[in-house]
Amino acid sequence: MTVRLYDTRSQELRDLVPREPGRVGMYVCGPTVQSSPHIGHLRSALVYDLWRRWLGYRGYEVDFVRNVTDIEDKILANASPPEAWRAHAYRVEREFTSGYESLGILPPTYEPRATGYIPQMHELIARLIDAGHAYVAADSSGDVYFDVKTWPAYGELTRQKLDDMADSPDAPTRGKRDARDFALWKGAKPEEPASASWPSPWGAGRPGWHIECSAMARAELGPAFDIHGGGLDLRFPHHENELAQSTAAGEGFATHWVHNGLVTIEGQKMSKSLGNSVYAAELLSESRPIVVRYYLAGAHYRSSIDYHEGALVEAEAAFSRIEGFLGRADARLAGIEHGAVPGIVPDAFGEAMDDDLGVPQALAVLHETVRAGNVALEAGELAEAARLRESVLAMTGVLGIDPRDPAWGDRGDGVAGAALGSLVERMLEDRTRARAAKDFAASDRIRDELAAAGIAIEDTPDGPVWSLGG
């Protein structure tokens, strides 16, 4: 039961061996709250929710830290008076939180905001200056830069040589020793609000983006921890710079680096210029949140997802097969003593999840179990059906897609779901008897009544399967 993960730094699958037995420290770069969350943000957050859930299932205590970057250039640029930048950041943060909660993403163990860790950033910057790896700009701007040429390991995360790297995007370059040096502290500018500035040993200003995460990770998980996660687009320069500044300051930092793939829209990268961004609110309005979660979890976390028209319809059809089996099983097994053991996933499911979070393979096991469960129900093998139902519930529980989980709210789940399942099953039995008696008028009437109530029926070789309409 060894969990393996793909480490971006070593570019190989590695066994997860936590620094503290039985406990995993995980830091994930959360949102920069500049504008509303889109489908890519939801996908990334869901990836690490799945990692966290699976590690928890395997018995680890997970210290899961996901930050909020609430001070950054784009936040200041996007805040429109009379709304202050702090209010803008907090409003957008609430949008992210709402999106996460809608998808059943568990709240982090702790969620630090960058503006709450300014002293820790000062301390880390001072250590880098003292060690000769950072310097105060000579132009009296108050800027402080990391000196990349003093750190020979710079570029190790992304396997780049310094001479091959593009210049740092930090502007202006005036005051830098090297155009590739990156900002640790940004001196205050007259055009920026005074509230976006903090006193420091180098003059008033605000932190650079990269130093924020290094300081927050250290404060909440210590100088060394197990897993650092984030989107593939953060590898360079953000994660490369985090690694350089933290290790140059003498920290062990992250043992493993994990990156999730991005989301494209009908084969194209999302961008404002193309006008093809799919925002969280839009996505969640198109289908039930549990179906959106199923869809976003379906591809391997390191691969990209291409969102296209009809994607959620396909996901709804697939997920409905799981719901349909659970509804039928609940109705047939109500009040029956069956002795099935709850909470245990099949070995093949566990092997898939242990192997770098192989959710696609795990879903294949889930659907095969659903098919076998439908066959058992049709054959009247209720003890086997009960065993398979418990396996399905264990798998959907780990993946966060158990339709009966109260977290999904009033969507026909829990007790209401069992009652609905019992009612639909009785109507389907009446329909089956009507068809056997060639009373097709009665059969069609029952089907129409169910359809009017939002219940879709699929006639399969293993019997009718029902699901809630989209």
C-alpha cells in the first residue's frame, strides 16, 4: 500500500515517505484573488482535494495548507474605485471559497493570507541578504532582489540553465544586477494606495509574489515539509523562485513537487484576449455540482482537460449510472440483513489510486462494480448486490462523489434519496410487469410520469436503470 507520486523536480515516480511517519505536510498554491475563479482554478483545487482524501484514506494525518495571495500587482490593477483593493481581494476570495464549497472540496487545515505574514517575509529576506543571496537595489527604490547568479542550483526544478532563461518579468529592470533577478520586496510607488504598503528595513513597500509562499509555507508547515503542489503554469517562475529563495536561506523546503495539468477550451488555451474563459459560476450553472466534480476529476491530474460543448452532458450520463445503481440497490435492500462490510474499496481501485492518483483507472473499477451490482440485482443475488453497493459507496466516498453525502445538500440525497429510490423502484417494477403483460400503454404512462418528474430511464440488458435528469 505504498503511495507513489510523480515528482516534478526529479521527473520520476517516487514512493511517498513522509518526514514524520503517519503524517503528511502539504502546501498548495491557492488563488491570487485578482478576478473571478475559472474552470482551471476549480480543477487545480479539486486535484489536491483528491490527493488529500486519498492520503487520509490510507491512514495519513494530512496537514493541508492552501494559501490566498491577497496582495499582488494585478489585485491593485483590478480594484476599481470606490472599491478598495482589500475589499476587491476579499470579495473575489469569497467567490473562490463558494466555488470550492460547491464542488465539495474540503476546507484546508489552514488557509493563510499573504498580508498576515509580512514579518515572516521580512525575516526571510534579511537572511538572504545576510547570506549574500539578495541585495537592496542601488537606485533608492526600496526594491530588494534575489541574486540568481549566487545560487548555482537555480533552475533545478524546471531543468533550465541560467543562460537559457528569459529575463525576469519584474519591471523595471533598473536597479537590478541581472535582468533575471526577481523581486523579494517592492518599494512603495506614489501611484499605489498607501494601504498597500508596509514598513520594512529597506523602506515602505510590499512583498514580491514568490517570497509570500515561502514565508507562509515555513510558518505553517516548518522549514521542511512533504509535498508542494500547484498548477503546471506555476512551475516557472513561481515555484522555481520559491525553491531557490527557501533553499538559499538554508531551508529544506519541499521533498516532492506535484503539478496538475491545465484546462483548454475546445483545443485552445484560455485567455481574455480570446474571450474563451469558462468561469466557475458559469460552469456550475450548467450542471449539478456533483457532476461537475465528476467531470473535472475524470482525467489524470497531470494531463490536460479539454472542455467542450457537451462535456457535462457526457459526465451526467456516466454519473447517472452510478446514482441509478445506488437508488435501485437502496430500494431492493431496504430492511434486509446482508452483512456487507462498509468502507473498503476494491484492491484494484486502491492500486490505481496508489499509483500517482490514477483516478481514470479507479473510475473504471467503479463503473465495473456498478455493472456487476446491476447484474446481481437483476439476478436476485441480494447479498452480492449489498457487497457491491458498499464497495461503490466506499469508492464514491473517497472521490467525494457519493450522491447521498449531506454535503451535496437538498439534491435528492441522503434519506430523501433512499425514499426517492424506493418510489422509483416500485414504479419500475410496475412498468416491468406491464411490459411483460404487453400492456404498453401502462408501461409508457409510467415512463412518461417518471420523465415529467425529472427521472430518466435507460433500458439495458441488465434491466432498467434510472437517474435524475440534468
